[in-house]
Amino acid sequence: MNFLDHVEELRWHIVRSAVAVLIGACFAFWKDKWIFNNIILGPAHKDFISYRAFCALGKLFHSDDLCMNEIHMKFQNTAVTGQFMMSLSVSMMLGLIIMFPYILWELWRFIKPALKETEIKMARGIVFWCSLLFFVGVLFAYFIVAPYTINFFGNYSLSPLFENIITIENYYDTISNMILALGVVFELPMLVYFLTRIGILTPEFLKAKRRYAFLILFILSMLIAPPDVFSCLLIFAPLYILFEISVSISSRAIRIRKIKEAQQEINNE
């Protein structure tokens, strides 16, 4: 196909992806009140499942340190269309998250015809693994990072005279930014795997640049997390673990590539 044909093909993949997101958004909009009260505002409730799980875990070790305090936080809407626009924003975000595997599948369908047979084999399972890592990142942000963040800032006070009255836009932006950012960042192992398979990255390079990766991931954690040390470390720890996993995956990808090359040489002889 010529350039315009490729553009036309890409346009239809984008259109189908957008329609899928809209379908997911319509379903979320249909249940918007339940979703907002039970999911979006979930970490703001003292009986949130993560708070109960943390407290139960602490009691196993005869400690109450993991039990969260009751959250002293109120919400307000400061715009005439604020609540309606918030409903639309939440619906679109959930539509994007729900339909993420389909969006990846459409992207894969567009890229696949340009790949060689060996490259297609290397990318086998890409939609499944990328979707899995994305959902793991989303769940980690929602059930681990968000509760600690909301609990910390909801109870932080400079004076008893001050009351935490948060705009719904600010609360939603904090939650959604963490969820989507960590969902994307958790794709790191897959990115490293494919860059290694095509020869751009090596495990030796990753090991040599480990201290730079440490600094970059820490800065990234500060950008994703709210401005407190604990939330930053809470995000940094899994990101660095992902980096070490990526190093191991890169080493494995190199071994697989060498085996394939050796087999190819034997077949050629």
C-alpha cells in the first residue's frame, strides 16, 4: 500500500478503537453514580477494602500501625457543570481502561502486516501480556497507592481551625493520574523485552546503567506521586522491582535469540 492507503487503514483502526472506548464509556455513564460512590470515592471511605486488609495484616503481627485513621475530608463542586463533566470524565477513563486490550489488539492488527514471520513469532502474546501488566499497574495504583495517598492528605492538617474541603476535580485528577500513569509505566518489562529481541538493548547495558535508572525512576515516582516521601517510595519500590525484572527478561531474551541464531546456522548448513 502507498502512504495514503496506510493512513486510511490507520484511521479505521483508530475509529474502531474510539467506538469501543465510547461503548465502554456509555456503560460506565449508565452506572455513573454507583461507580463514583463505590469506586472513585472508595479510597475516601473508612471501610475501603484496602484499609480493612492493611489493618487485618497488621493485627496478624500484633500491631495497629497499618490500621488507617478515619478520613476527615469533604468534597465540593465549584462549577455549574462540574458534576456532569466529572461524570463524563470518569466514564471516558473507565471506557479507556476497560477497552485497553481491544485498543492494543487494533494497534497490533495495524502493525502485524509489516512484520516478518520471525518478528511475529517474537511478538506472540503481546496483547495478553501488555494488557496484564497494564491492569496490574492500575490495580496497584488503586488498591495500594491511592488509599495511602488519600488517607495521608485527608488527615494532614496544619491547624485544627483548617478543614480539608477538596474539589471533586482535584480529587479525581489525583486518582486518575496515578492510575493511568502506573498502568503505562508497568509496561516496562514488555518494552525491554522487545528492544532486546531486536538488538537495541542488552542486559549488560541495563546493568551498567543501573544507577541512572535508579535516579530516573525516583524522579518519575516524584512526578507520579503526591508530594510526600512515603507515597513517592511506595511508587518507586515496585518500579525499581520492575526494572530488575526487566534486566532478567532481557537476559532471557538474549539467550533465546542466541539459541534461535544457532538453530538457524545449523539449518543453513
